[in-house]
Amino acid sequence: MPTHKLYFENRLIGEVEYSSADFPSFCGKFSLLLKQSDDLSKHILSYIDFSERQDRYYTLDGVVASDTRESALKELQQEEAQYEDLIETNSWTLVEEDGEVTKVLIPLFSFDGTITWRLNTAN
């Protein structure tokens, strides 16, 4: 399977081993490479953690008591606003081994180590 490097702007975030597509979504195995070195890297790492927790919430649907789920959902929705600068941007790219760059929309990180993304067709 092809391996890509995931970037935010010019910052390497991790490696993605492409595994499948169900258009318009693509997915693969994600390996985190980013280290916390400044405010932006800390913010990105925090977003990845948030995305994994959000995935766990939706994946475990029906496992947790409904009153706890409602509270957790409200907290996740409020927290999501902190990451709008990472969500509403054209700064995410995947770079193939041959150097080809593909713009992607905000990647979603799953608690099981997978990543899902869509192609960004905006110029």
C-alpha cells in the first residue's frame, strides 16, 4: 500500500498508509510523527486527541447511558469550536513518496489508529 506524509501547512504531522476508499472518503492507517514543540503543534495534537474522543463517542453509540451521552455530546460540540482554524482551512496536504501533493479536507483521526479524509478540490 502507498505511504503518504500528512502535512498541515509545512509541518509534518504523520504518515498515512492508504488502505481504502468509499468515495468521497478515503482512509488509511495513521502514524503520528508530530512532537509538541510550540503552540501550533500543541494545538494540532490537541485536535487529534479531540478527534479520537469524538470518534469513540460515535463508535460506542448505545454503550453508554443516554444521560451521560447527552452530556458528552454537548461537551464535544463546545470543544469543537476551539479547532475551527484547523477544520475550516485549506492547509492540509498529503504528499506521496514521489512528491505529488494532494490537498485534503480536515482529516478525522479515529481511536483505532485510522484516518479518514476527503479530497479538497478548492483552488
